[in-house]
Amino acid sequence: MSLNRPGKQTNKQGTTLKRTILILASAIAITSCASAPVTINYYMLPAATQKHNVVTKPVPSLLIEHIELSDYLTQPGLVLQTSPNKMHISKSNLWAERLDRALPKALQNSLHQRSDQYSYHLNHPAHTRQPDLRVRLRVDSLHPTTDGLVIASGRYQLTMAKTQNKPIIKYFYFERTLDDDGYEASVKEMDILIDLIAQDILHTVQTHFTVSD
């Protein structure tokens, strides 16, 4: 009779049990890391800081008829351009309000702040008055880059409703240098870029159109 066999069997069982415990512990640790909550940050274009001027007399109206965005700008995540041909869409830095909804309101606010020579309206069923001017925008870019810039580019079309004149189409490109890192600083610069677009639209209106109330 051999007295060593039971001892060897016990040692093997102990070693197997230890390995099983280590594997389970490693799996639990990996699962815990994988399931750790990711912090989600939400951003929105700055709201109006001043009340719109009260219109005391009839003024011509300008309708923001439509703003079309590049497909990647319609994503919920903020966009960072990492190379000339590559965009990164963040999964943890998101728009609190979709950009296709927030941008028209931000542009309307900037137009109001810059000039009270017109009344500015968004395109929705509640607006039934025939506008004097219509503007349509195509925004190709509105995002930061890894080079420390925030850029806005695209084109807009201005049409005078009461004439047969051809629409005025103008391309724009604006950029701002980021003084601080992070998406929050980028969003603040985007608001300034939107204001520059509003300024450019008003300049084009004043240059090419004469509107009487």
C-alpha cells in the first residue's frame, strides 16, 4: 500500500483551488474596472446675457429659415478634429441640447444683440408673417482642433422675399485661438464664432439689400 498518493491528491486539489480563486479575483477586478461609472459632461451654447431690445416701431423682418449641419455635427458628442482627415466624436462630452436646435437660437440671439434694425425669427408654425428677408445656412464645421483652434465654416444664402432678385450666396470661414484647454473653453469660442457669422450676415444685408418697412 502506498501512503503518498492521498497526499499528492490533496496538494493538487489545493493548487487547483488557489488558481481558481486567483482567476475569480482577477475577473472580479476586471469587471469592476470595466463597470466603473464614466463621468458625462454636458455643454450648451451660452444663453443670452442681455434682454433683446424692445421694438417700438415696425421694422423689416429677417427669417432664419433653415440651418443645415454636416452629418458629424448632428451627433450628440462634441467633435474634435485630430488631423486634416480625422474627427473624434466624444462619448463623454455631450451637447445638452442638440446643435441643430441650439444653433438657430444662438444665431437669432446674436443678431438681436448686434442690430435692432430688423426683427429676427425662427422658422416654426407660430411665425405666420411674411418675412422681408430669408437666410439659409449650411455649416460645414464648428469645432476645435488639436492645433489649438476653433473653426467655423460654411455658407449662407440671403433672399429678399418681395423681389425677383437672385439670392446672395456667401461663404464664410472664421477661426479663434484657444487660450485654455478643454471642451468648455471650446464651446465659449464657438459662441463668439456664431456672433461673427451674425455680424457677417448683417454686413451682407446692409451691403446688398434695401428694405423698407
